[in-house]
Amino acid sequence: MENFKFLAKRLAILFGGIIGLIVVIFIGIQLYQTNPDLFRYEEIADADWKPRDVENEMETTYIMPDVRYGYEILTETQKHIGPQAKKPEMRYAGNNLKCTSCHIESGNLPGGSSWAGVTDRYPKFGGRSNSTGDIKDRVNGCMERSMNGEMIDRDSREMRSIVAYMEWLGDKIPESQVQPIAGFAELELPNRAVDLNKGKKVYMKDCTLCHKDDGQGVRNSELEDGYQYPPLWGEDSYNEGAGMHRVITASKFIKANMPYLSATRDEPVLTDEEAYDVAGYINSFDRPSKPNKEDDFPDRKLKPVSTPYAPWADDFSAEQHKYGPFKPIIEHYIEKHDIKKSK
Ligand code: HEC
Ligand code: HEC
């Protein structure tokens, strides 16, 4: 009798357990059918991630001092580390552009060379120096070229603050977003050279409102306050070594972002051909030269095809490297060196 009771108790627990398990599985299946998202925490978090609302957060929330200082440097570069800096030793940048003249909307716009997640993309290999560089090296790449200036000391408060702001921008960014957010627009390269006459027409129609006929843009009242609309060529512009001086890179930037406030990466205003021709047009004017640029890309095979300055690892003309057609050069590198170039 005792034995039987013992066995019955065991069996009851066993059956109870099995029934409980079936109920849990059943409820699970029901829940999954009605709301599968409950079981996908990771992906939902990914899809929900949005770029920060920078201006709003700067005004309404507490921001760590280094993040805030980084933001100020990047959005008013000329005042903090440029020609308008009070202390001469702080004048690293050589022109009155801001970093955010090209990294649109405080460097936070997908398609506007966003910095959200950029710190996750470095260190990485760069052909320009033929070595692996970290985020500070990359910042200094734009300092020496886009800003026509000098490198910022790696350990300075300024450099640390710039990186802190970039990290803040990409806070909690899911890995799946890091690449899609980067860069500019996709563009089908026309299989012909830039047509400067057509480029000029596009410029006169879609760009002069802000950048003016002479390409010199519009200053804020004092140069200390920088430009309302930045210059696109001339002494106060990016130098010859800058990424924006390459027609392929400039066309992709322009397609995704210009005319300002009308074009976006998903809804561009210009066609691929218009962006291509106008990119050639703005880069046909004089701009500051870059010292020692012949030392760029020690492995010359890695030089982007639209780098407009010598030397190259091929026999295409300087004219063709500047204005295209680029497809034959791209094909040459695939056939001869098994290297697929996109810029
Ligand atoms: C004249 C336009 C211009 C200005 C001004 C400029 N940049 Fe850039 N920057 C670019 C372009 C174009 C690229 C992408 C180059 C390429 O595709 O090779 C880039 C790339 C970068 C990258 C790497 C982005 C990535 O996704 O890997 C960083 C970081 C960066 N810039 C920081 C800065 C900082 C900091 C400043 C100011 C000190 C600055 N840039 C000013 C045009 C500019
Ligand atoms: C409505 C005004 C406006 C129009 C129109 C416009 N831009 Fe811009 N552009 C800007 C502003 C403003 C910036 C800098 C972004 C910032 O300060 O936030 C800029 C930045 C640029 C830059 C990078 C910064 C530099 O100085 O090199 C290039 C290149 C550029 N524009 C080219 C063009 C081209 C080409 C067109 C015509 C297809 C065009 N823009 C039309 C306002 C405009």
C-alpha cells in the first residue's frame, strides 16, 4: 500500500510536469503566432534604432562635457581649431570650412557621410598610407586635405573630444546598421568623360542660389561665424588631396546631399549624369595644393581611379584620371591586378 501511494505520487508529479510542459509549449506557439516579435529581441532592437536627434538633445539634455566640446569643434571648426581660433597654436585647419560642411547634419545623416558607428569601422587598412589607421588617423586625413590644414595632436583634448562625440553618435548602434549608414549614394558611372559644359549648366541651375556664380559661397556676417554656404573652390576650399576632389566621390556626395535640403540619398534631385558632370565642373577650378601628395598610396595600385594627381600604376592620362571615362580604368585594374575599385 505504502509502495503504491509512493508510486502514484511519483506518477502524478510526472504527468503534472508533462501536462505543464505541453501547456507552456502551447501558449508559446500561440504567442509566437500572434506576436512573433516577442521572440526576436535582437532584431527588433536593430530595426528600432534611429540616429540621435542631435540638436534637440544638445539643447534639452545633459551632455558629457567632452562630447559637447567635440560637437562644437566639428560644427564650428573654424572658431575652435581653424583660422579664427584665438590662440595661434590652435589654428590647425587651414580653411574656414567646418567638418560638418561635408558630414551633413552634424555628421548624423545616413548618406551624408555619417559618423554614427564610424568608430566601429576603425582601425582599418587605408591605401593612402598603405597601413592600418585608427579613427584619429582618419580624422587627421580630413584635417590635412578637406580642411587644408595640419594634423591635430593625437592626445589633445580636442582629438579626444572629437572621438567622444562620434562614439556618442553611434551609441548602441546595432552592427547591422554600421555599414548601411556610412558613405553617400550609389551611382551608375556614365561610360564617358565629364562634360564640363553640361556641368556648368547644372551648376547655374541648381547650385548658384547658395554657392554663387563664383563658387565662393556666402559668409555669415563675420568669418568667425564661418559660412552659411561654403565655397566649392578657391583658396578657402578643400585642397587637391581631398576625397571631394575626386570626381567619383564628389558625384556620390552631391547626388545624396545637394541641392541642400532638397536632395536625400533615397530621393536625390540630380540624375547620375548631372551629379557626375557638376562634380567635374566644381573640381575644374583652382584650389590649394597638397604638399607631398606624390607620397600618397605607396602601393600605387591601390590609388582610387579618380585621384587626379600623379603618379599612377597605369598609363591612362592625367586628364582621364581627373574627368574619366573611369570604367576603362576600373576594368584595367580588375583584369591586370584583380583589384576591384569603386572610387
Ligand atoms: C570637403 C569635405 C569634407 C570636410 C570639410 C571634411 N570631410 Fe571628412 N570626409 C570627406 C569625404 C569625402 C570622406 C569619405 C572619403 C572617401 O570615401 O574616401 C570623409 C571621411 C571621413 C571619415 C571616415 C568616415 C568613414 O565612414 O570611414 C571621418 C572620420 C572624417 N571624414 C572626419 C572628418 C573630420 C573630423 C573633419 C573636420 C576636421 C572632416 N572629416 C572634414 C569629406 C570631408
Ligand atoms: C539651398 C542651398 C544650397 C544649394 C542650392 C546647394 N548647396 Fe551645396 N551646400 C549647402 C550647404 C549649407 C552646405 C554645407 C552643409 C552645412 O553647412 O550643413 C553645402 C555643402 C556642399 C559641398 C561640400 C562642402 C564644400 O564646401 O565643398 C559641396 C561639394 C556642395 N555643397 C556642392 C553643391 C552642388 C554641386 C550644388 C548644386 C547641384 C549645391 N551644392 C547646391 C547649400 C546648398
